[in-house]
Amino acid sequence: MAVEVLTTADGRAKTALSHKHAATWFAARARGETIEIGHASPPLRPARPEKPELLSPRDVPRRRPGSPEGRIALLHAVAHIELNAVDLHWDIIARFTDTPMPVGFYDDWVKSADEESKHFNLICDCLEAMGSHYGALAAHAGMWRAAEDTAEDFLGRLAVVPMVLEARGLDVTPGMIKIFEKAKEEQTLEALRIIYAEEVGHVAYGAKWFNFLCGRDNLDPKSEFHALVQRYFHANLKAPFNEEKRAEAGIPPDFYWPLADELPPPYAR
């Protein structure tokens, strides 16, 4: 099921399959059953539609968010992030089956993939209501880099994707909500508020299973997190941080402040 999602190119078709397979999983769980966890060979990169054109981050045009065109560009970037998130969550299900995990691990990531599919479609609906669509603008080619870098490192994947990249979403989404509040774009505001509320859970799943694996292997979670982020993330973390939502997701300040580009006391090196 996971590989079928990963090998489907069209965004709406991919998310429809994601919803279908999530419903199948949870219907079985509601009956007290668990679908067998098999072994798969997920592609190194998921299938993608012909559009958007994928560019180096430095080549993606920047637009002022105060203009209608800028708000469309911002939403296009969000849609691209959400589509990658759908694939990231199905990929973590398919890629690491050699590591035995409790069934709750699969519950969490199937639920996350299902929610990310909803998020993609919500943002696509907003773009279409604004006279645009996903694929109309160029997008960031580096979104899948973290998945490729951690394709053989389960702990690394949990550290970098939910606990760094998705946690970053908790930091920046309140600012996006303010932009669309100012523009009085209610459909987009509703979508962003749903995304903001549900992303906390995705970050929390990352922290939960990262700590689970560290505990099982007798590793110190904080030092392991620091080492993995420095190995795979290729940059400092960007302040300011949404400390309230990060705490709600189970990530304490001493995990991320020592890796930040600006270090307030008492985290200065």
C-alpha cells in the first residue's frame, strides 16, 4: 500500500490512494485486526507530476506575501511541502520494516499520511479558488534530500524529518496565518488552522518513536539527536522557535537551541 502511494505521480491521485489505504488500515484496526506488515522496496524518490518544475532553492523566485501573487506563491510552496509530507510518511512505513516496531508506530504514521493528504487537498482547493493550481509555479527541488540522506538510518529519519523539518512548520505557520488574516482570506485561514493543529501531532509522533528507539538501544536521546541533526541536516536550526508547540510535541528546548543559528543564554556554546 505504501509503495503504491509512493509510485503514483499525480498529487490528487496520490492523496486519494493515501486516504483509501488509511481507511483500509483503520477499518481493520477497528475490527481488532492488524493488516500484515510485509517488506517492500520503496523507490529512492517518489513519483512526481510533470509540473511543478523543480529548481534549486536559490533559483525559486521570491514574491512579496503582501500581494495576491505572493500569497499564491506562498500557498504553492505549502502545497509542495504537504505533498512531500504524504510521501515521507508512507516512506517511513515502507523503508524500515527490517526494524521490528509496535503496531502503534504504523497507526501513527498512517494517520499522519492521511492528514497530510487532507492538507495537500485543502491547500490545492485554496489555490484553485484564487485562480491558480499546484504546478503553476516552480518549486523547491531539495525537499526530498532529507529522505535520501536518511534512507538507511531510521533514527536519522525520525530526527531530521518530523523533529526538525516538521517542527519548523510549527515555527512559521503562525506568521502565515497572520498574512492571510490581514488579507481576509477565510478559506485559506481555515485550512492553515487545521494544518497547524494537526502538525503538532506529527512532530509528537517523531519525538515519541525517536525516544522509543533510543530507549530500546540504551542511547541518550538528546546527544543522539544533536549528532544526527549535525550529520544530516547540513545547516543550523533557525530561531525563533515556537517553544510552546514544540513542548506540546515533546521536544524540549535543550534539544534544538544548541543547534540554532542564534544562541541565547544558557545555550550559547
